[in-house]
Amino acid sequence: MTTAASATAPGATVAETEALHSRYLQAQPMWKIVLGQFAEHRMAVAGLCVIVFFLAVALFAPLISAVTGLDPDRQNVLNRFQPLGSWVDASSYERELRVERFLRAGNREALEAHLHGLNLWEIEAAREDLLYELVIHYPPTELRALLESLAAPDHLAQDLAEFQRVVGGFLSFHLFGTDQLGRDVFIRLVYGTRVSITVGLLVAIIAGLIGLVVGSLSGYYGGRIDAVLMRITDALLALPILVVLIVVSAIDMNKVLGGTPLAFIVDHQYESVIKMVIILCVFSWMQAARLVRGSILSIKEQEFVLAARVLGARDRTIIGAHIVPNVIAPLLVAVTLGIGNAILFEAALSFLGLGIQPPTASWGNMLNNAQEMVQHAPMLAVLPGLLILFTVISFNYMGDGLRDAIDPKGIRR
């Protein structure tokens, strides 16, 4: 093994020798070098932080919905186009749902017994159902004032406090206002993050795996296999991708797959999401395949591959154990950059009404729903547009940072 001392030139000065020793002692493993190079790319680090934030929002979307008490599909047409930071009174239907949940918890008898003991028969609406009329048609402040005027006992106030704790009150806060159907924009953006990020990740990963397989077979075997696979790749690359996606997205998958073993794909509540992932995967693997093929053409002639072949290793062993690990780094960069493209294509198709279908929320179909209301409620279009912009830019910056960090010519050892 060559040490720093043995590598020192005979005529080197003391300062040069000490500098060489210092560099030798500071040698780091490859992953630390790559991590350090990536950390120097400030925009890539910022993009990674934004991506981690969006991933956390997508992962904890149900928890956010439970904590805020908001439902992305809950409609309240009497409170449409509410401004940012508005408080909205729940609809009668939503109030009845919350009361039903309280009643199913087994608290009806105790509360009704206290209410029947009061002189409330002067309220005409209370004759049919005291509980419903009181808690549905009276806001909490008015109900509390009514009970105080009737000298309600303290234990009744405690029961009503328990009811309000379980039901959660009938006023809801909408940080980003409501849309054309009275649905909360904030929680729909949260669930739209879940759909758009999921589609982008699945498409990029699956397309990268397809490109890895096609590029490996084409680059390693060459000949007719290479000619056939690359001509198919070139033909797909020559197609106007957005036009093809629009045409394919308009196909009714129920008619195509109905009655076949693949019918389960369309027989699902997230049919449009699965359909979008499949369509984008079919037309997104070509760049990865050409990248892998080019890398393998230069790697397969190197000495370690020839040595493995001389030792009798099978082709699948050579490809899987010796060649593929050397093309993972550039493929990872391509996959990272492909996530942004997949999100853009999904948003474009959903904006045209051919992608993710309502009531499933995605950033693209939120833009589609807001295009006719831009003048009256511009934030309905601005908010999902900004999220798409930030997400795509973040993935692109992270891809650039990975490319600079992994590039052997740019690594400073």
C-alpha cells in the first residue's frame, strides 16, 4: 500500500511534505465526498428541504384533515368563494352529521333528560326534537345565553360542553377560503399534494426501472436486440408527447380492459390516478433507456467486466453485479429530473380535464376548476400554480445538485 510518506518526492520541501500528509489524513469515503459536494449547492439543498416538506404533507394528509376537522370533499354551496382567513358556518347537513356522531356515542339519553326537565316548550321548534333543534339551529353563544336565561343547572352546561367537545362546534376556519362548491381550498391543496407527488414519484421510478432494463439489454448485447429496442425508443421519442398523452388519456379504460384480467385497474376509486400513472410510464422511459445504454457501451469494455467474463460469470451476473451499479448514479439524476416532468404532465392533462378526475383533488384539476373564476377568485388558480412551480423547480435543482455531486470529473478528492 502506498502511503503519504512513500509518495513524497525526494526533492520535496518540508512544507510540501506536510501539505501532502494533511491531504492524506483528510481523505474521506466516497459518500461523504458526494454529500459534501451536494451540500455546497445551496439551491439543491433548498430544493431538498421543500421536497421533504411536501412529502411530509402528502404523508400526513389524513392526520391534517383529522386535526383541522376539514374534508376535501365536503361541500357548502351557501358559502362559496369565501376569502382567505374566513370563518364559515357549517351547513344544516353537516350539523346533522356531527349530531349523529354524538348520538351514536351513547350520550343522547342524559342530555335529553336534562333538556326535557326545562321549560322549553315555549319554543315551537323544540317540540319535535329538542336536541336537534337546540344544537343545530342555535349557535353555541346563543344556546349558552338561552340556557342561562332559563336557569339551566350546571350539569346541563357540562353536558353541552361535552357535546361541543365531541361535535367540535359548527364554525370552521378556512385559511385559503373556499372554492366554487364551498369546499375548503387548504385541505384540497393538501390532498392535491398527495396525489401529484405520488403520481410524479411512481412515474419517475417505474419509468426509470423500464429504462434500466431496456438500456441494459440494448447496450450489453448489441446487434439485433440493440437495433430493435433502440428503434422502438427512437420512434416513441419522435412522437409529440403532449398530443399523444391527450389522445391516450381520452380513451375509456373501462371499454378497453372490461372483461379482462386487468379490469381491476379501472374498478377502483382511484381509477383516474392509476390510469394517469400507467399512461405517463408508457411514454416516459425512453430518455432513461438511452442514458443507460450509452453508459453501458463504455463500461462493458472495461477490464473488470472482461475479467468477470473470463472467470465464467453469466450475463445476468455481469449486468446485475458489475454494470448496473455503475450506471445507477446517472440514472438517479435522470429519475430525479423526471419527477418534475411527470408532475407537469399530470397537471397539464388534469387542467385539460383528461387527467385526475373529480372529486379526487390534484393541483391540475384545481386549476381546471378555477380557470373560469380567475377574475372573481384569482387565488383559486394562483395557489395550485405556485405549488406546481415550487415543486418542479425544487426537483430540478435537486437533480442539478446530484449531477454535480456525483460527476467524477467534478469531485474534489
